[in-house]
Amino acid sequence: MENHEHIFDDSLANLVGSWSGPAIGLMDLDAFFASVEQLDHPEWRGKPVIVGGSPQERGVVSTASYEARPFGVRSAMPSAQAQRLCPQAIWTHGHFDRYREVSSQVMAILASETPFVDQVSIDEAFFDITPGRFANESPIAIAARIQRRVRELGVTCSIGLGCNKTVAKIASERDKPRGLTVVPPGTERAFLAPLPVRTMSGIGSAAEAALARAHIRTIGQLAQADHAILTKVFGVNAEMMRDRALGRERSEVTSIDAVDDVKSVSNERTFAHDLTDRADVDAALALLGESVGRRLRKRGLAGRTVTVKLKFSYGSGRTIQRKLPHPTDDENLFVPAARELIDSIWFDGMHIRLLGIGMSDFADEAAVQTDLFCEVDERGAAHSDKRDLSVAVDKVREKFGAGAVGFGRAARFDRDVVRQDKA
DNA sequence: TCTGGGGTCCTAGGACCC
DNA sequence: TCTGGGGTCCTAGGACCC
């Protein structure tokens, strides 16, 4: 279970001797959720473990352990399909508080090596170890030490190291798990050129298809493409994408202290059986809204725009949103607004597969306004008289766990879902 | 009995104002 | 009285990421 190093064009690496210019790393935790489960359940080690939604309830795979992957199990695959491919797999819905805990331990290791850390998700972070910017040590030595220290926590990671984020990200995927892939300065263009465009972050299936129509399939071809074609695919970002393809991106890895300016908070749920009864829809909305409200209050956020997201059983979906007169963190105010949005499109016979509610457009504390017709607190957030009750419930939940208390409609909805699931 | 849940960012059209 | 144009806000939708 050693980590392994792989140096792209190592003849040149030896020639260069020491690193010149920026050194950006991307650390990606290997099969992270599944690895934490195997760490916490020793009897699961060496066996196929799948973290995800249940195969019986329209779930998908979140993470498959490396033992499950030879069977063809992949992230985002419908759970029913994964179960057919690997019937002996051990399934779990996951333990996100625990993943967050291990993740912050890993991020603390990165932060101890350099102050320039950009966490992009629970299991990924960029870090800047440019010689001279913070320390003067060899970037390869630092990266290898990070891998060793992460392994001591009981999970493993792969690292890509290069002159910018694009190169580091692609390099990190080259050799998993436990790989350290180094793209020495000066070799990035040759490293990128033969790769499919889809490898590059920011190019998804739509951009890939549009590029293929112009016979552009590799990153090298993208780098040489006509400006007009790139503009058609990427709009104002055309030349930025060309720079990335040329290995010329100049990326900033900001400090780990950078403020967490979240833009939206939402909750959604896909139901094992479609909701068709309007009362069930309202109950589900109350339940989801309550969780959004709790998360807003926890972070001290108050939003002005409420968004309702729907997916229907026949595949299509809709989002409807409305701007509220005041920012709020109180579900007693924004859930009724969401209900009115649903009223505006509701028809009998609607089959709702997924329902979501979100809040965004958070109040800028500097630009708070008050109003004579509504109760508004110091931050300018509007409150209902029921908010005090919501806050009390938040506290009980925190103390005794999520299942400790629920409002009447939410509890009723839970029962409805259980009953439906069994039907 | 085939498709989750959390996000960010961008675009385009209509309303409205000047 | 036959018709311009710019700016901004709001809304819906889509692409993309992990």
C-alpha cells in the first residue's frame, strides 16, 4: 500500500533539477466516503462497499470502494444498476458528519504545510507550494509528505502537481489511488495536448458535443482552434479556455482564511413514489423548508429569493422563484411564499418525483432596510411570531438529535412517506 | 424497477424606466 | 400616432462541478 510517484517526462525533470515558477497541487481523497466507512468498519476492509441511495428507492451511487469498481460500479450510477453489477456489495447511506470530521483533519494537514489552500469540495483542495512563496522546500517533497501524513489518518489521497490548477487537477486523476503525478514546469503543454477536451474542468457533455461538431477532440486541437469557434462554444470565456488548454492559466490559490460566502441554501428530495396529493406536497414542502430555515439560522443568513424546484415523473422539471419583500431566515415566512409559487402552476393529476426549496440572494448587512409593516430585526431580516418556536426547536434538535422533535405536518408527512414506501 | 443532492455561474427575454 | 435605445431588475432555464 505504498504511495507511488509518477513524473511526466522525467528526463526533463532531471534536467531542470529544481522547480522553477509556480507549484500548484490538487489533493483528491481516494474513494473518500467509502474509505471512511472501511476505516470505521474494519470488517468491511477489502470488500466492495457502496455509499449511496437505496436501490429500491431511486437512489444513485455516491461513492464505490476500489473493490467495487472492477464490477463496473461508478459514482452517479443508479443504485439498482450497481446492485445488479455487484450483488455482494455492502451498502450504506453514509455518515456525513463523520466525513466532514475526517475532511477537516485532512485540510488541517494542508494548512500546516502552506497558508494558500483552496478547498473545492469535501474531498478536494488546491494548494500553492511555490518555492519561495511560503517555504523553499521542493514541491515534490512537500506533496509526498502530505500523502504520508494523510495516510496516518487512515485514508489515502492522490495528488497532481504542476504549474497551475488545470494541470494539477488533470494530473491528480492520472494515477489513482495513492498516486503522485508531477508535471514538471515547461512540460505542461505537451502533457495536455493529447488529452480529450472532456478532461478539462469546465467542459461537460454539452461543450464536448459542440466542440466535436467542429472536429475538436483534444486539448491540443482546442488550443489551436479559431477564435470564432471558441466564442460560439464558450462565449466570453473563449480566450480563457484557450489559455488553459495551452497550459498558460495563471491561477490564484487564495488563503485558507478566505471568507465562506455561500450564495444559496437548499434542500430537495426525490420520493420513492411520486407525490400526487396536494396535502402531501405541502407537508413535504414544510419539512424541507424547516431544514433550510435551520441551516440559514445556523449560518446567520437571511435570503430574499425563494426558489421551488420540481421534477415530474415524465422527466421534465421546473424551477419557479420569487423575490420576497424582505430577507428572512424564517420558514414560517418563506414556506408560504413557496406554497403560493406551487399554487401558480398546480393542476390535478400532477406527479411530483422531486421537490426542492431553496433560499438565495442573501442580505448584505451593510444595505439593511426597515419597513413599517413588518417586524424586522437588527440585521433587517423579517420574522414571523412563530420564529421563536423554530429557534427553540433548533436548540432541541442540536441537543437531542434530528429526530427529537417535529411539527405536526412534518411528522404526518414522515408517516405518509413510510406508509407509501411500504405500499 | 434507470438518473441524487448539494451547489455555482451564465444567458436570455420581458418589464420597466428614462 | 407607428416607435429608438440603453440600463437595470426579475425570472426561467441550462451547463457544469463534486
